[in-house]
Amino acid sequence: MMQRPDFVYFDLGNVLCFFDNHLSARQMAEVAGSDPATIRRLVFESDLEHRFETGLISGEEFVAEIAARLDRSLSTVDMLEAASAMFQPNLEIFPVLEAIRKMGIPMGLLSNTNQAHWEWICKQNYPVVQGWFDPIILSFEVKAMKPAPTIYDVARQRASFPADRIFFTDDRLDNIEGAKAASWQVSQFLDAASLLKLVEGWS
């Protein structure tokens, strides 16, 4: 059985909130007067999204590159809203968060995301995101993405616990392997019920 950790990090996408990149592409395409396949190619099948999520470009620059490739003028506000309005909270994670908090174990958030997505989520006041986590480690702020070792090192330092006393859950296996290589305790997120069963084994 996994030992009880001193600190827990949660991933954001498809753990605390569900997201749909296909919806994002459709919405951006509508705003841009293009088609979803073209937007997917320009954003998700190039390095554009990666540069945005690692903080190498701003939201304005992100939209400007799309506009340049489409050879048309685009509203930064409308495009970033279209790109971001694709999240829904995973309310089934509530019992997991409550169980960990009752044990007195502090929790943090460790996410690959960009500024536009994070700001959009914060505006929704999703209860599964607000008020539970400190520190919040976001790829665009630290300019590194999971599974790169740098982001786990930053997260470990900010949690102020030894690596082997930190637990992390993420839906992506490559991110889990990155944390495991950093000597963290890990479990790939499959569903809230499975994670709750694991957490209850700590008490």
C-alpha cells in the first residue's frame, strides 16, 4: 500500500476539469471564419499551442499568429474566449478533495495550461478549483511543461516537502512518468472513485 504523503498535487485538465479541444477548434473556427480542421492544424498540430502554454508568447501573439496564417484580422478577446470556453468542472472529484483536506494534507495544483485558459477558468469560480490549492504551478508561468524535469523541481521547491513525500495524480501517463522519475509518489487518474479508494487507504 502507498504510504501517506505529506503533500498532494493535482493536475487540472481531465482531473479537476474536463476539456474538449475539438470544441475549442470549432469555436475558434467560427470566430475566425475558417474551418475546424484548419484551426486544429494551425494551433494543435503545430508548435503554437506549446509556445503559448510555456509562456513563450502572449495571448495577443497567439491570436496574431493565427490571424497572419489565415491572412485576416481577428479579435484577440473573441478568439481567446472561443479557445477557452471548453471546460466543465469534474464535480465527482469533490469527495477526494474533502477527504484529503480532512486528513490535514495540503494540496497544490500542477498544470500544463496557458494564461487565457487559466483566467477563463478562474472567472467561472468552479468550486473544484477555487480555494483548495497552494501553491498553484502553471506551465505558462514557470515556462516549462510536464513531463520536463524543470516543472517538477519548481513544484517540489514550492511545496517545501521532500520529493518522496509528494503525491501526484494526472490523467496522462507521460506526466505521471515524469513525476515518478522525480521520485514522487504517483497514480494515474482514471476516475474519481478509484482515486478516492486510494486516498482512503492513507488514513
